[in-house]
Amino acid sequence: MRTLRYGTPEWRRYLAGLPRGAARAPVVERAVAAILRAVRREGDPALVRLTARLDGVRLDPRRLRVPAPEIRARARGADRRVVAALRAMAGRIEAYHRRQLEPGFRMRLPDGSLLEEVVAPLSSVGLYVPGGAGAYPSSVLMNAIPARVAGVPRIAVVTPPRTLESSPAVAAALVLAGLEGSVYRVGGAQAVAALAYGTRTVPAVDKIVGPGNAYVAAAKRQVRGQVEIDHDAGPSEVVVLADDSAKASLVAADLLAQAEHGSGGETVVLVTSSRALGTEARRLVAAGLPTVANRAATLRALRGQGAVVLVRDIEEGVTAVNAIAPEHVEVMTRRAGLVARRLVAGAVFVGPWAPVAAGDYGVGPNHVLPTGGAARHASPLSVRDFQRRHSRVRLTRSGLRRIAEGVVRVARAEGFPGHAWSVLKRFES
């Protein structure tokens, strides 16, 4: 990790070099476009052929959908203590997300007209569950439970064909989420295409959510408009804002926890008004490297995006944090609650007893968060992402008469006499 001072040219170069938005490789975009065309044109046969070529698995077209008993059998292979922890986690996630349900509102006007915002669940959602090192049961719960709480009647799950046999805990999470009867053994860009366009076996959906590799992310971008998608997810980010009251050992542990995700692109930053804390945290991060997963990738992340940023005071520290607008911020300062209210981030963790890891593993709020500075304008995944809103307008005769003159005047000013006439026609005697 480098040490630099806020506001210097080195700080500006560091900030400019942080990952901003998902990387888009032309070769990936072209390959994905070809996959999407094949699935849209051929349907199931393309899924079978592409899975054989890209995953090395020969699928029976009649077994693209995974039977629910198979999911439950896989789930029984998961560690019982892990399943118990997932069950408790699911309960906390559901309790939090139920607080997000919104009924909409009604405005009844004095003339008897009625204006409403109507909130309804999406009709269908597709959940992508990655395989390999990215097969996280926690992410299954974080994506599935808000959709279920929102009332989405149909949730389809796609996952690479080897995921369930290699990750029994993922199967257990699918059972806990009540989705064991809606799983399809196909992954990659071809799975995204199936969800977007529909095939004989895989039904099309209205929205696709869930993490995936560069090909999955590119496919989601390319089908947007046909369906809605969640936001692009980049490497994990954490910024710890700390003063001299913070424990260097806790700061170092939390920086290492986010750096070990494994992409090598993670952003790990300590913003501090204490040079002594910064020096000790750097030493402890280096000393702790042998204890984390993905050591080579962790080291790349620390060398590439790791930094100790020195600031004059916590006021300047807030400015520095908000310039990054990271996925996660931890506040380890005096009066941490007051400081936290002024921060821009996907999620803010307040005080020494609130590590990001608690949010990753189900204290309740969602761990699917905006990255790459998108926290300035985007929000965590929530029940609202699985709802649609529309307005409903019911005007009385007097209600339309009250606004008619203004409507006609503006319509004519914009060059639309037909709009004006559609209002005036109603008042012909």
C-alpha cells in the first residue's frame, strides 16, 4: 500500500486511476453478441451446443431444467452448520427487506379527481448464479429474497452445469429461498440470452440480476432494453475513515478482508488524520497477507489500488471519501455516527463493532452494492428493484375543465393541435 497526502498531484493521479465502471473488452463484446444471436435464433439447441463448447458439459435438452428433488439432494450434502447459518441469515435479510415494501399513494383532489401511484411486483425475474470460485450462497439469498418479498410470482435461476455438484451450499441456499423448482443448468452469456429472449425450455423474464464474469456482464448490457438488468458490478471496494482513536489491528483486518476477494482489482483505502495509525496499519496489512485467501490477487490489489491517504482532519477526510464514493465505508472515529451521516457510499458501517464482513454475511441490508463511484447516483439492491410503478389518473369533468386552458395553450405552443383538440372536444355542447 502506498502512502499519499490528500489534495496533492499524487492523490489526483491515484483517484483518476481507480476502476470506474465495468471494463469492456471488444473481443468479449463481439463474442457475446454472436452467442446472443445464436440463442435468439435457435433456442435450446444453441444452449446445448454452447454449453458443450464453453463448459465442456454435454447436456440433454430434456434436462436443462433441474428437477427439484435433485436440488434438495445436493443441498443435503452441505455442511449442516453452514445451512443453519444461511437459514438465520435469510431470516435477517427478509426482515430488513420487508421494511422496504411500499404501497404507493393516492391524491384525491377537491373536484373529485383521483391521482395515484400504483406499486406492483415485476411479473418475472431471472437470477444468474455464477459457478466456480464465484458460487456464493450468500449472494443467492441477497438477490432472491428481495424479489420474493416484493411478490415476484416467477423467479428463474440459471447457473453453470457444474455449480450444484461442486457447491452444495448454493443448492441449500436455493432451497431456503424456495427456488429449487426453478433452476436451469446453463450458464454464461447463453444463459443470459435464454432469460432475455426465452427458449422452449427457459422462459423469458422481465429483469435479470446476479453477478457473473465479463461475458455475463457484457451479455446483460447487450440485452438491456429487451429486459431490465441490475447495475454493472465491479471489484469490491472499502474505505476506512479513521482518526487516532481507531485500532490499527481492526483497520488492517478489514482492509485485508476486502482485498482477498480475488480479482486483484479491489480498492482498499485508509483515509486517516493520524500518520502513526497509517504507518501501523500498513505494517499489519503486510504482516497479515499470509492469512488471507487469494494471496497473489490480494497483493496485486494492495499494490494497485491500496493506499493510506493522509488528511488534515476528519472534515477533509469526509471530502476525500466522498471523492471516491466507494462501495463500502467504515467509520472508526470519535462521534462516528455524526460523521457517517455525511458520507457517500453504497453502505456505511459505523464504529468498531460494524465490520463490512457483517454486511457481507447477512446482518440484514443487501450486500449487492454500487461500485466504481456509482454510489453517487445508484443504490443497493432492494425490494424496489423488483417492483414497477405506474401512475393512474381519473379526472372528473370539472377536474379536466380546471386545467384545460393551460393544457391547450402549451399543446399549441409545442405545435400539437391534435393534443389541444383531444381536450377541447370533450367540452363541445
